[in-house]
Amino acid sequence: MEQFIQIKIENSEDFKNEIIRGVVSQIKDLGIFNQPKEENSNELISRAETAKILNISLVKLWEITKNNLLPVYKIGGKVLYKRNEIKDFINSQNKS
């Protein structure tokens, strides 16, 4: 199905903005913005991001890790956590 669009262009900035509006409109029509973001449950994330997800300090995260309440992975000198294990930890804390 062919569609024709007529655009009155005053300047290149207006043209660019009109194209952006059209693309965003098409994406919204496809429902892409409404789909939940798929997260890789085995994704390894940093200490800082983990602390942010748990809404705790890095010191508190260290205590949790030290007490073996949350598994830790050390890769290349970095301390990382699995996203699904963070969710499991949150669920276990909510049940307590």
C-alpha cells in the first residue's frame, strides 16, 4: 500500500523534526514503546548498579556479599552480580 505525504518545509530543522515525528508516530503505532524491556536474567552487573537496584550503600552491599547472602562473581578484578540472583535476593528479603 503506497502512501504519499506532503510536507511544507520552511527550513532543514523543520524537515528533520517532521521526519522524527513521523518515525515516532509509526513506532508508537507498532506498540514498541509499550513492550516491557527484556532483561537478560544472567546479565552480570556492577556493584554500583546492584547497590542502586537494592537501594543500599556499597558498604551494605559488601556486608551482604561477605555474609554470602548474594553470590558474587569476580571477573578481571571486577566484582559483579547476576541480575536474576539480585531479584531472588529481593524476593527472599520480602518473604522474611
